[in-house]
Amino acid sequence: MWVRPVSALYPTTWAKFTRTNKDGKLIHFEIQDITEDLYSACTKFMTKHFIPDEPMYTALGFMNDSASIKEQQGWWTAILPEKLSLVCLIKDSKNPNTESQIAGINFLYYHHKSHDEMNCQFKGEVFKTICNIVQQLENQINRYELLNVDEYIDDFGLCVHPDYRGMGIATELLKAKDNLGKGVGLKATFTVFSAIASQKAADKAGYKTLVEMKYSDLQKIFPQHELNVKDTPSIKYTYKLFSDT
């Protein structure tokens, strides 16, 4: 298991920014490491907002596959101790309920090229399909030779609370990952963006596309599943070098 360097202070606040909501109120946000006291609230947040709202998950019927939901939650729980995942908190919130203070989350984890040997052996059919789709994209290019790296930060879910969407929070979370990567000594990130909203955020945050596949072409490879993803014609496998920021 990868261990965060002692030199990378934990927890760290990686970004601070403000936004004005639709009522004209100025809101202060901070992006920080997800600490242990937030583990449960963050997993609940993603289960409530990411799984039912993520367009590819919706197209595949993820919410109707209880085994996939359980395995997704298990993965999130397993990667949190690596201390790489990020949460965007509303600093003006007076509500004592921790989950109500969360504006967005980016679940992240360490990936080494030796991990590529792991197969998509999951009980949940939809979770297994998503894993196979990601591998289909990854296998089209040698990402390690391209960037001359053996390890990188991988992504397992980017989500913004419905009340705060359209405020650029996803882009801020992706930018904060730059500072995190530099802070923990990793050089790059590779990330799949499966929805048009996250793809736009990635463009604004400086991500570059390595592989792009139309969902209609993926449908031919995975004919047993419906891949009519709302408002999104293609899925993108992207990267970013932290030295570029």
C-alpha cells in the first residue's frame, strides 16, 4: 500500500475560493484532504449524489444493481486511508450536520503500473462493466511510456452537490489535485471523464485527451448493456502533468 510522505502535511487545505450564489450571497469554499471524521459523510454523499446522477452510471442502471453499489462503496472506503481524496467544504455553513457542509468531492487513489495486472473480478455486473470500459480505454495507449512515469493519481468519482453545480466547483477540485500531486511527490494524473459536465471542467482545468471513444462504438463492444449516455456522445481518457501548472 502506498503511504503519503510525512513531508506532505495532513490534513492540508489545498485551495480557497469564493462564489456568488443565485441569491447574490457570497459563499466561501475550501478544498482540503478528506479526514477520518469525514469518511462516512463523504461516502454517503457520493452514494446519494454521484451514483444516481452520473450519466454513464444512470445509463447502465447502476442504482438497480445492489452488488455494484456495495462494491463501489467498498472501493471508496478502501482508498480513503491513502489520504489522497479531496473534499470541498462550505465554510459559511452553520449547520452542524457534516454532510450539509460538503459542496463537492473527488475520490482519488494511488496507482502503480503493477496494479494493471488486477482483473475486473467483481460480483456486480454494472461495476464490472465500468471497470472493463476503463480498461478498454487504458489499453489503447501506453500511458507510462508517454509520460515516463510508473505511478500516478487515479480518480474514482468527481461529484458536486446539486445546489452548487454550475459554480465551477468541479474545476476547482481538479485544479486542487495539481497542488496535491506536487505535495505528495507524484508527477501526473490519468482520469476518465464520462459525462459532458466533467469533460468541460477537465478542459478548463487543463486536462489533455489521450483516448476518446464514442459511446455508440462502446455499445458494440458491450452489447449486453445500454450505453445511451445523456447529452454526452463520447467518453474521454485524459491526463495532466502536475509540472504543467
